[in-house]
Amino acid sequence: MQIELKDVSIYQEDKLILENVNFHVDESEFVYIVGKVGSGKSSLLKTLYGELPINCGSAEILTFDLRKLKRKHIPELRKQLGIIFQDFQLLRDRTVGENLNFVLQATGWKKKADRKLRIEDVLKTVGLLEKLDKFPHELSGGEQQRVCIARALLNNPKIILADEPTGNLDHDTGKTIVEILRSVCEQGTSVIMITHNLNLLSNYPGIVYRCTEGILQEVTNEYNNPIDLEDQ
């Protein structure tokens, strides 16, 4: 078990966002979260990486009890997570390599040689080793998102949380991003991905949860038959 939420209610300040959440993720599972804008998808992810507190129910992620999680322990939790944002959040004044090196230094990698090898390794994984010395503005949107995946992989995370990683990308580039994430998943990392692109769910099946009207429901059976929604 990687994640287990039972009867959890999620709040943004005093506003109830999701009620009685039951959410389970095992090792190497690929999980989609779908739903309308404002339905609670991102709030669920924020709960998982310690941004939003949990005051009722039970919530475990890896070896951490989220209800008892102290702020000083959040960096330790996040070191075991890879977090991918829709808007990239790359440092614009640093090259790809410098962006990745910054993260490794911040998470305790002391030896320059070790950092260099790890950076090369993750860039090879996402097919961007030749972009090591490029700045973010010199990359396409898809390439920037692949750098974000590389950044998320730096500390060999057990879970990747991806918030609309294909949201600003064209259809083919979005498929490339999902294929990279699925490849990572096949190597043992659980992936939880928010998306509004139902075509991806049909062509790359996984476990599906939907946020709607303050409730999180598993709806995997609705997406069992691969189809090309673009042809509908």
C-alpha cells in the first residue's frame, strides 16, 4: 500500500471541498483523477503532499500518517514524492542542468560527481540529455514538461503526483508525456495524474477516480473500452 485515505474530509481554509474521501493506491498503479475545474482534484493532491491538513478520518502515504504529520517532517515526505505541475515552475535564469542541480543540492546530494551522473540519468530517461545546457525559454512546452518529469525523478520517488501535466500541450506531445509516466510506473513508481483529457484515459487505461459535487468516486469501469474520442 502506497496511499490509503479513509473517510477523509478535505478543506480549503473553512470551505469543505471533498467529503468522506476513500482513496487507495498500490505500488506501480497508474491512477487518473478527473473532474471539472474547482471540483477538488488539486486539493486532493495538496493533501497528499502535506499542503492541506487532514482533521478527520485516517490518511497514510508511504510510512507517514498525514493526520499526525508535523511541518518539520514535510520535506522528508516530499523527498519521496515527485511532484509535476502544469505550469512547469522551472527557474528561468538557470539552464536545464542547473535547475536539476539546484534540486539535488537542496535535497542533500553533497558530491558534485554524483549530482552530475544523476542529472544525466534522468535526462536520458526523458530523452533530453542534449538539452542539458539550454535555458527554459529555449525549449518547447513539451520539452519543458519533460524537464519537469526529470526533476520529479531525481530522488527516485515512490510516488509521482502530476497535476494536469498535459494541460498546456498539444495532443501528440501530451501522449509522449503520458508514455514517459507510464514507463516510470512500470518500473515500480505509482503515478497519480490529474487530467481533463479523457482521450488519454481511453488509450492509456488506468484506475480512474472522479471528483464531482464534493465526492470522490472510483469510476474505472466507465473507461474500460479503449476508443478514440477524437473520432466520435
